[in-house]
Amino acid sequence: MRIKADTDVCIGAGMCVLTAADVFDQSEEDGTVVVLLPEPPADKEGAVRRAVQVCPSGALSIS
Amino acid sequence: MTNAMPEPVTLPLSREEPFDPPGDLGRWREEGPIRPMLYADDHVGWLATGYSAVRAVLADPRFSTETTRLHPPISQRARLQALAKLPGFFIREDPPEHTRLRRLLTGQFTVRRMRQLEPRIEKITADRLDAMEREGAPADLVREFALPIPSLVICELLGVPYGDHERFQRDSTTLLSLESSIEQVREAMEDLLDYIRGLVVRKRAEPGDDLISGLIATGRLTDVEIAGASVLMLIAGHETTANMLALGTYTLLKNPAQLAALRDDPSLADAAVEELLRYLTIVHIGPVRTAMEDVEIEGYTIRAGESVTLSLGAANRDPERFDSPDTLDITRQATGHVSFGHGVHQCLGQQLARIEMRIGYPALLRRFPGLRLATPDEEVAMRSNMAIYGVHRLPVAW
Ligand code: HEM
Ligand code: SF4
């Protein structure tokens, strides 16, 4: 799994961080998403899928 | 649509059950996710009640949230038009204006930033509980606990002196009351803006380490915009969480087994907060959006200029998304609810609200293990007449 995040679209709601804290963080500056693990280990994939689903802005995608 | 369209409905507000969405919303959702709705200005627009339809509209950039484009879903809402366009009031702005302001603020509301506030919020909560205990039972939970906590927290965050809270409390009550006249709304907003503008001028001269000073320091906003954004955060930041704290406590008192579970196992707090947010959905009127071009949503064509009212409460009770949606279950996975909205306007303060509740409910229940309602249910006045649902007062004893 590979995560793509579009920081131009992200609104910094932080849902991704709440859903998968080891995979996502938010920048100190503008609060937009920072992907800590662009290729998350298998045991995080479920949480990442949920994060993509709850993200309100559609900033996250996986391939 | 090939099916005959049902007759337009009006938005229901009165409830048979205090914790369930008003009127026929549930039945309407069963009949279809979207239906025609008659607005207070005789506009025939739409009402969305299905979970996926509500999310689809809120996520779609072809819908606008600018006040001047919106039709009022209920007559009292017409008063909002009195506010037309306020600079900095970004909840009513579309991208790119919205994006510019929101970007300057999100850095202040990250999950991490909010967690750094936890010790302060714990202290504020404990202080309120001490005061309540000193005063003795019965106490009005709204006045002693639910309202002061978020109010103190947002004041500290913004750098607004809490000593002035009576003034902005009065103004924000007027703004949120559906019974206020347009004149009263205009006056309250002017008073609040005057007050905050004065504060901005003072902070420009003598900056602190608060959010308003931080916004000034960016050098990218005018004082008028900073005042508009600050007023928005001040109002949104305390009335909402306050109502969740009080209404949530009332709900738990009516569900004693779940109350006991939460009191005895603080690890349930995160899930309980999400479930109470979902189950109670205190934003009970709108949001409203207007299509800027023809948009197809789940087979319904919303024409340019038509408004859609999004029933967050009905969406949160959609059985397609949540099993046994009408049952309160503080152990369920309720994330994904739309109580904070969805799309680019999704609540800026949601992580703050979550922390206030995650600290607030268990602290209250542990301090007063025998907490109980000190009045018959019929005498608990519900806030059906306010933009944010909840209770006006909640007399409790312990
Ligand atoms: C339980 C408490 C809360 C609930 C249920 C709630 C609900 C909401 C909802 C539904 C929206 C979206 C409105 C729309 O789409 O038109 C929103 C937006 C907003 N909320 Fe909250 N809110 C809460 C707490 C807070 C707090 C504590 C703050 C503190 C700053 C806050 C600040 C805002 C702001 C600034 C917006 C506008 C965001 C934007 O337009 O980008 N809210 N809130
Ligand atoms: S959930 Fe989406 S919008 Fe929110 S911070 Fe993460 S990527 Fe950005």
C-alpha cells in the first residue's frame, strides 16, 4: 500500500491523526497532513483505509 | 428521477423524544435520501437525510455556503441574512477566501496542539467541580459546569479576558436564539464585534501568546478579518461543547448502565464521546448549501440556485451506515459520524471539543458517583428554540 496526500486539499481537521497516529501527523505550521509512513506496514492498513474514509476533504488516497 | 417526487416538506424542529431527531426525519430518510423542502422564503429546495447524500453535498465544491446565496430553512433563520457578509467569518465563505483563513488557523488546532492543552483543561474542570461541591446540591449543571469549562478554555486560547464573559455570553445567546428579532441579532453582533475589535487594537500594541495575537503577527489579515474570525471562534467554541456536556450528561443519566460503565472504565471515554456526538447531533438546523451549477446527487438533480438543508441528525441515524442507529451504545465505533460536518468546513475546533468532553464526562461522574437529576423530566427545558440543541438548565444533585 502507498499513501498519497494532497496538502493543497487538506483542511487540517486531524481525523487521519486520530485514526492512525503512527502513520499521520500534522505540520506545526499550517496543520496540514504529514505522512510519516508513506508505505505503512500491513498491520496498519486497516486503520489507513479508515483514515482515507473519514478524511473530510478527500486529501488522502491509497494505491 | 423517474419516480414521482413527494410534496415539499418543511423542516421539523419539535421532538417527541428529547434525544431523537425531530418529527418525521427518520421516516423520510427511509423513503429516500433527498426530498423537496419548502423554505421560509417560499423557495422550493431540498432536504437531505441519508448519510451518503449528506456527505456527498458537503464534500462537493459546486455547493456554496455564502450567506447571500442561502435560502432560510426556517423563518427565524432569515435573521441570519442580517449578517450578510462579515469579513473573517469564514464559516460562511467559499474557497479560496475560506481556504486562506482556515489555513492560518489549522496549525493552531492540530491534534498535537490540543493535547498540549490537556493539563490546563483538566485543571479548569477540577476547579469547576470543586466550586460545585462547595456550593452544594442542587446545582444547575449548565451554569456551574457545562458552560464555564468551554468558555474558560476558548477565552484562554483566544486571549479574551474571561471577566468579560457576561457581555459576550449575552450576545451569543441572542445570536443563537431563534426567537431573536433581526434588529436584536444585528445589535448583538455589532456589540460583540466592537468588543473584539477593541481587544485586537490592544493586542496589536501589547501582544500576548494567545491565538488573536498570533493572527495579528502573521501580518496577513486585517483587524476587521481578525475580529470576524475571533467572534466566530468565540461563539462556536463555547456554546457547542457546553451543550454536548450538559445534554450528554442528561443522556447518560437516562442510561444508568452506560453511565456506570463510563465512570468505572475511563478507557471508554474516547468511544463514548464519539457515540454521544453521533447520537445527540446538537447542530440540528442545517448546515445549508446552495448549488452554483446543476449537480446530480444520488440520482436527484439539484439545479443552480437551489438550496439543500443537510440533516446531520438524520444522517447520523442512517441504518445503512450505523447498526441499530437509534440505540445509544458508548462502546460502538461511532467515528465517521457527521456531527462536526464534512468537507472543507468540517469543524475547526473538533479536537478541542473532543478533549473537553473526554476530560469532562469522566471527571464529573467520578467526582459525583451518585449524580442524579434533581427535577422531573418534564421540567427539563430543551433547547428546541436555539440554533444549537441541548438543555437550557439541568438541575442535578448527588
Ligand atoms: C461538540 C462541539 C462542536 C460541534 C458539534 C461543532 C459542530 C460544527 C459543525 C457541524 C460545523 C460545520 C458547519 C458547516 O458546515 O456549515 C462546525 C464548524 C466550525 N466550528 Fe465547530 N463544533 C463544535 C465545537 C467547536 C469548537 C470548540 C470550536 C472552537 C474553535 C469550533 C469552531 C468551529 C469553526 C471555526 C467552524 C467553521 C469551520 C470552517 O468553516 O472551516 N467548533 N462546527
Ligand atoms: S483527515 Fe484529511 S483533511 Fe484532516 S488532516 Fe488528515 S488529510 Fe488533512
